[in-house]
Amino acid sequence: MPYTLEVSHEFCAAHALTISGAHEPVHGHNFRVLATVAGDELDDDGLLCDFHTVHGVLVEICEPLNNVDLNAVDPFTSLNPTAEHIARYIADELAERLDASLADAAHVESVSVTEAAGCRAVYSRPRP
């Protein structure tokens, strides 16, 4: 893809992971989300898509995750709320809500989630 744009948002939440059968104590993070949209062509205005549209949808997706215990919010009531799972959830939601408006020109390429400095998980979506 010759063109990509990135939109970021941050939310605060707590979670308790299960790792190798061991349950961590509940702890919180400032989760930093970076969504990447990619495409081959620009529109007549020279845009891949509107930053504001992508950011607005990203904020809508993250809002129910803000200031909560992720273990108590769907889909994480039955899914370990790892940064990897959070990235995939946000990427899939973003694509579901945006792909029709992006049409053939662009698609949600990836979402990364940083929960601590130097610790980032990236989910790359298959190209439609």
C-alpha cells in the first residue's frame, strides 16, 4: 500500500490477565491505541480518507473500555484481556464500522496497543 494514515487515541483501564494458568492481580494502564488505514489511491481531494472520521470511530470503540475493569466488559468477560486481544478487538470493530465508508479505496490495516513504554502488541488485519 503506497498510502497509510495513522490515528491514535488513549484510554485508561484495569485488567487482570491469566498467564500460564496463574492469575495476575488487577492493575491498570494508560492504553495507547494506534490505528493504521491503508490504500492504493487517493480520492479527488487528495485524501486516503478523513482523519476525523477514523478518529471519531476509534473514540466510540474505546469509550466503553475507558475507566473500567476490562475483565468485566464484553468480549473480555470470556477472553483474556491481553494487549493482543484488545488490538484485534479494536481492529475488527474499526473495520466493521469503517470499511463500507472506505469502500475499495482503503481498509483498516492494523491496530497496535501499547500498555507500557516499550511494550506494544500489533494486530494486522488480512486485506479484504
